[in-house]
Amino acid sequence: MILEDFHVHTNFCDGKDSPEDIIQEAIKRGMTRLGFSGHSFTAFDTEPCMSLDGTQIYMAEINRLKEKYHGQIEILCGTEQDYYSDMTTAGYDYVIGSVHYVIADGEYISVDHTPEIFADLIHRFNDDPYKVAEEYFSLVADVINKTNADIIGHFDLITKFNEGGKFFDEDNSRYVSACNDALDSLLETGKPFEINTGAISRGWRKTPYPSARILKYIASHNGRVILSSDSHSKATLMYMFSECEELARSLGLRVVTLCSPQEQ
């Protein structure tokens, strides 16, 4: 059983709980390793991310807690680096690279904030959701180059509000082509893709990111995966990890972990 989770948000960004509260919950659950991944600062949208000053306080606090809980649980200090963030990633133990925005009409529009904002994004692309998908996946294809990440975050985040095909058909040839092109680029990096349960725990999806079709594609190309809760609350640490580990193994996917900083 996997007892570690590296995609965890705190009240330093858009999470609910303090780092120490989350650590204490992790210890209660018998977790062996816990990685925090505060959202990197984005000047154009400061609501979900750490502030500039808060980023430094966050790093100092996580490093303090590493020492305090040494011997009880291994703590890692990471960041979820947005594609459009200009923040340095120096000093972090690891980086998750993610795309949360597509530029339309000169504005950064979130793909995962609300269904209404996503609908507006499609409208800005002449009501063509596949054009949005093509733009989104062109960014995702470059996310490792742009962020130098260790983990590929929620690869098909664009589907967060698409349960039941609400906005587009995920089997459409344009969508599949754009998606597969991005997969091919990222598979070459050797970096692991998240199996991310965050949208399930928040009630938006019934299955994890990426979709089953995408996971099968990753498996067929010898790609690797890492389990992530994308937790914004201590209550959802390791959310549905048992089910996701079983899914990964049924598809022949290699589930990997992060090296400890001293092992890198």
C-alpha cells in the first residue's frame, strides 16, 4: 500500500488546513512521506497561489516542520509550478509542472476554476472547444521544458468540468490528436504523470486524471505514473489511492515515487 502523497496544498495557497495540521493527520494515517506543493505565485491571478512574501514564509515553515517531525515522517518541500509563473524553483525538493490557464483575447483564462469560466473560454475561441484543447495541450507538451518539473501535473485538467461530455467529446479526432501529440512530447522526458484524484474528492469527476484512454496510452509507451491526491484538505490525503494503485497495475503501469532530496 502506498503511504505517501506529494500533491498537497495548505492555507499558504488555496488549501484549507495548515501544514502542521496536515502532518499530524498524515502521522495518524501511518503515512511515511508527505510532500507539500504550494501553488507558485502568478501575478495575473493571485487568488489561488502563494503570495510573494508568503512563498518565503512557506518554505521556511515546511523546512522547520521537517526538523520537528524528523523520525516520525519524512517531509518534502515542493511547489506546483504553473506554466505561466515566473517564480524560481530553486530551493525546493521537487516541482510539479502544471498548466492552469490558456490565453484568450490577451487574458489568462483558467481552465479549472468554474464551469462558467471554462464556458466563456470556449466562447472566446469561437465556440470551438477543440481549438481550446489544441491550445491547452500545446502548452502541456512544453510544461517540462518550461518548469523543469519532476512530475507532470493533472495532464488532462481541461476535462475537469467535462463529466458526461458536457463541453466536448473526448473521443473526437482533434482532441485525441492534440492530446497524443502532448503525450508523445512528455513521454520522451521520462518524467512521471500523476494519477490525480483531486477532481473526484471535490465532486467534479468520477474518475481520476488522466482518463483511462490516456493511461492506456502511457502504459503502451512504457510511461510511469505517481499517485497524487491534489489535496486541499487534510481529510483527502491519499484519496482513493488503493483504487488508483489497482487501476495502474491492471493497465501495466509503473507506479513510482520521488527520490529523497539526499538521494538526488
